Amino acid sequence: MTSSITIEHGRVIDPASGFDAVADVHLADGRVAAIGSPPQGFTPQRRIDAAGCVVVPGLVDLCARMREPGAEGALRGEMRAALAGGVTGVVCPPDTDPPLDEPGLVRMLRQRSREAAGARLYPLGALTAGLDGVTLAEVHTLAEVGCVAFAQTGALPENHGTLLQALRYARTFDLAVWLAPVDATLLGDGIAGEGAFAARLGLPGVCVAAETVALHTIFELQRMSGARVHICRLSSAQGVELVRAAKREGLPVTADVSVHHVHCIDRDIGYFDTRFRLDPPLRSAEDQEAIRGGLADGTIDAICSDHAPVSVDSKLLPFGEAAPGATGLETLLPLVLRWARSERLPLQRALAAVTCAPARILREDTGVLEAGRKADIVVFDPDAEWTVGADTLLSSGKNSPFSGQSLRGRVRYTVVGGDVRFERGATTPSPA
């Protein structure tokens, strides 16, 4: 049950409006009642002292795998990791086991999410049955049971006619289609970004053309269909430029990038360090520079964690056999802060990439901190240092490219719908 809360003395930042001042935030009935002076007659049941902390809208993560359906009971643990990272909204891709291609599976996932009392869950429905790229899934029915958009993970359907049919169908119902810009016919057996570094290590490379050819295909079919498209996880300078051109043209396209690609490059693989085995693979410093430039000028709309809780055993293998992916929910916020410091970006501008921008992509009433909006809020200490490791990560996935590193920025409270669902130092999240 929601309660009335006042968050006092914090630096309140709303990236959507540009508001940035020390102020009190008053919550009631699951929404923001006021910022600054309390409403007349308002008496909080709880006061939270946020002195020295930053108070912002809860983070909205556009890609985090919750491991359900698949690993029974995993959702609750991953939701706790989300809350510990200040993430109040999680987009779950459809590449679960089995894939989210049936209404019953979506209903089950949403019910388990409610029982977990964690972050808000936004499921993506499978664009094609079984994600096989052959037959369209029950897209309209999946939308009716709560899917916020539809995705084809891994790579584009090899039959472009199927993709065009899907885009036209989605356009009919004004549904968004989320696509990984990967042409399967150009992937080969690549496991690292193609280039001099991969060649020196003897690792099969994934050519940039696998991304750019896919983007050319997507944009051409978008021109024919008029559908809204979201590009998931750009990785190359050429890909960023193609998205930039598509936006200049006026195509209804948005894009995101993994936070790992904002900070890491192919050389970080070192001597076959499987922590850096990611999908898409890491590319060169020039690609990283283009990604940061795309974030700066708005070509890339949002940063996501691309959270994948890969088991330790799956990483204790030769590089080519190790499972791709890394944990990211709990490191997303401090890594965005690190990016802001390195680029000398105003905090409100950097935080927009993980709050109001992803919320706009989802067309959800979150990511904004103002009176009348949903009370999804994170309170964090921007100067608190902590070391990433198995003992500090709540996710079942302990693999991170930043393991052993000290990060600045630590969540103290996470509020979802006016409920304090995570409090640093508490043994369990506060109940809903």
C-alpha cells in the first residue's frame, strides 16, 4: 500500500524539464504531490533525508533479461538487482525460454513481476513465432495483454518479405518494432569486432557490414511501411551515421546503445578476457568515439544496461566458447555518471539518456519528476564509491567488464509508485 512520503534536502534533477535545485519532494497516492512546498494539509507518514544526495526520476532500462520464463524463481532476484541500481522500469526482451510469443506467457510474466514487487516490467513480444523469423506472432493479441512493442532479437529475418509484412502490420495498429541491426548472412562465425586487434588474437571477426547492411534494409522497409522502429544496440561509427541520416530524413526511428559500448573497446579483451565477450561485440576506439558523439547530438536516444546474467561456468571457457553477455543493472547508473564526468556533461543531460528519453520511446508516463506524475524515484549518493564484485552485486549474474573496479555513485533509496522498494542497508527491499 502506498504511503505519503517527503524526500528532504536533496538536489532534485528532472532531466525532462531541466529543473535542478535543492528542494523537497512530496509523494502521495503513488504520484508526486509537489516539489518544494508541500500541498496544503499534507502530512507525510515518512521522511527521507536526502542531504548530499541527488533525487531523480527512476531509471528506465530498455534491455534487461530477467531469466523468466526459463529459470524458475529468477525474476525476483533480478528485480532486486534492478531496484538496487535505481532502475524502476525494465524492458524485458522476448528471447526467453520459451520466447514471449504467446499471450499466456506474457500474462504469467507480468503476474510474477507484480508478485516480486520490483521495478515496473515492460515485456517485448516476439515479432515472429518462436523468434524463427518465418511466421508472424500474434502481435495484436500480445499487445492487448501488455506487450509494449515487438522485437526480433539476434538478427533480422533472412526473409525480408516477412519483415516488411511485420512492419506493415505493426503500422496498422501503431505498434513499434524493435530490431537488432544484424544481417545474419554476414555474421559467419564471428565473435569479436572485425579489425586489426581481432586478427592479432586470431578471433573470427564480425564485420561492420553486418550492422550497416541491416540498417539499410530496415530503413528501406521503413520507408515502404511507415512503421515506428527502435534500433537496439548500435556498435559502429558507420551505424551511427546511418541512423543520423535516417533521422534527418524524418523516418520515425529511435536508437539505443549498451553502456558497455560507451566505456569499452575491443582492446579491453586483452588476452581473451571473457568478461568482454559481448553481443554485439566491442569495436574500435573510433567506433566508441562515434557512439559518444551520437549520444551528444541526440542521434542515439538512450543508454541501456543490456543486462544478461550469464553464469560463472558459462564464462569459464575459451573466449570463442564463452557465452556472450554481462550483468549491468547495478552498474548502469554509476557508469552513466562516469560518462558524464569524462565528457564534462551536465548531470541532467546525461541522466536524460536513462530516464525521460527511454520513457518517451516506450510512450510511458515515467522518467519525469514533476507534480502529478508517477512517483518512480531514485535517491543516490553521487560520490559514494564501491567496488564491483560478486559480493556487491545482487544479480545472479556476477560477470561484469568492471569487476574489481571502483565506481562512484550508489543508490540509497528506490521508490516505485510511491513505495520505497529498496533501501541501502536493508536486508530485503521494502514490501509493496
